[in-house]
Amino acid sequence: MITTAHNNETRVLFGDGQGGFPQVDKYTTGNATRAVLVGDFDFDGDDDILTANRNDGTMNHLDNQGDGTFVLSLFNPAGNGESALALADANNDGIADFFVGFYSSQKVALYLGDGFGSFNFSSEKTVTGNPWMICASDFNGDGFADVASANSQGNKTAVIFGDGQGGLSNPVNLSANDHIFPLAIDAGDLDGDGDIDIVTSSYDSNNYSVFENNGTGGFAQVDILPASLNASCAILHDRDGDGDLDITGTDEGDDVLILFENSGSSSVFEPVVSIVPFRLFPNPSDGAVFAEIELEKPMSARFDVFDFSGRKIKSVATEHLPAGRSQVLIFNKIKDEAAAYRVQVTLENGQTGGAVLIRK
């Protein structure tokens, strides 16, 4: 699912089971479609779509007809600047509900689903700043869905607790240092203690903040992780398959991914020493694949290729690469049957970088 943040298009990409997306259907949604939700909102067994359209102050409901085609309808929540969405069952009735962040209205609202594809307003709270992205989880362990909001301009991240009946608490702003223009937010159990922690990205302070949950919904900022230029988004996932959640950050300014390794405690993340941008081409491919890399000075490099289970497929070592742009042959022909690969470069000075190769 892809949206165009500054335009009015939502695209549905259909996979071929081998990592490719040969079919792309396009739908005209509201202006500045910035967020999507996918869920079976009408209990008919297929997945529907909701979009949030910031500039229009609207949402769209794309009703799945059961064959992957969608009928578009308009939904007008009571707010302006719909920018962020999060799925939840806020009243524990087994029906999908959603939280929405209103950028212009500076508030977060809850809408309850009726199981037939419609939603009714339940509650809203004003936050300090403009909600850019939100996430939902049970942060205080009471069995009810809560919501957290990264509020740009106000330089605040807020947690709002649900009561399980559609009501919301007043926002609790997290205490944070160097937390300027927070944009993105994600949640997960980083330290393995059974509660949900939070990571935000701060665009103007060029870092990611790690907030540790004390188990009752109280958060402390325990780590500040550096970005390359402009911290844009961060996702939490077990990237290396060792049983804990790592962090992958995107840097919008330098157009790179930044990998942070979880060493077992949410307050101790080891970043990759540095980020080395390179590209793989052609990509996707099942034949010859090259890595193109640009160096400031001559040095050796090693390219390691992994499948997404973490198994190393091969290594390509170069004794010497000149300053400037170089091309290195990674595959003559891809013989392994994995759908995608992770290629990591390690320079002789310890700098590393990564890229993803899709098998055609």
C-alpha cells in the first residue's frame, strides 16, 4: 500500500509471491493522502482501506469488493488536517476502531466501528503541537487500547489512555531532551520486560529517542540515537533474528537507512559505526547484479549477502577501490531461491551500509 503524501493518489500493489509487484491499481483519494489503515471493517472476510487526507480535511473509505477492487466513499471526521491513523479495538467488542490525529486541529480522536463499515465519533483530546504520526497499544497494561502521538511544532510526544468504553484520558507529555519537531513514532517491547516501549524520531534535532515503559504507562527517555542528517521514521523489528527488537531509522536528508542493534536493554543500542550509501542495479533482478558505491578516498571493501532469515549467501571482497564512483559485481546470476536479500558493505575503516535486493 502506497500513498502520495502531497497528492491525491492511493496505490494498491499486488504481490506475485516472489517479491515482485506486477499489478498496481490506483485510486484517487483526498488531497495530501498521508496515512492508510488496512482492516476488515465490515466483517465480510476481506481487507478494506481507510485513508487520511491532510489538505482536504477528509478521509476515504475503500470498500473491498472481495476481488481486490475497491469502491471509494468519503468520510468527514470532525476535525481539520487528518494526517495520522492507528487501528485498535478500543472498546473490546471485537470490531475494528481507529484513532486519528488532526494536524491542523491539534487533537487526537477516537472513532468506533459498527461492524458494517461505518464509524461513529467517541472521544477526542487536544494535544500540544501538531500530530504527525500516532500509534496504538496497551501502554499501561490494563487491557484497553491507548494511543501515543508525535506532535511536531509543539516538540512533544503525548500518551493518551483509553478506558475500554470509548473514553480518553487527558494527554500525558513525555519528558524528553533534544526532542525538536518529532515526526514519527513506533512502539514495541524493546527490553523484553513485557510492556510496550516507544521510539520517536526528531527531524530538527537529528535523532531518535527511546522511551522505556515502567509497566504502568510511565515513560523515561533512556537513549538518544544519532541520525545522519534528518531523522524521519523509525521502525522496530527483529532485524537479526536474535529474539529482541532492533531499530531501523530512515534519514530523509541523506536518503539512508540507519541500523541500531539491540544489545538486550532498551537503554543500550549500538549503532552501525557509520552509514555508507550505495545502490544495487539492476534491482529487481535474477541475473547479474552490481553495487555502485562512491568513496572519498581509496580503500578495500567487503560485500556480504544475506537472505532475510539471516543466512549468509556469499561474500565479495575487493582489495582496492579507488576514490570516486566504482561498480562491484555482486552476482553473475542469482541461483538461490530467496525472494529478497540484504547486502551489507563493510569498508576497511569500519564504516558500513546496507541495501535490499529484490529477486525478479
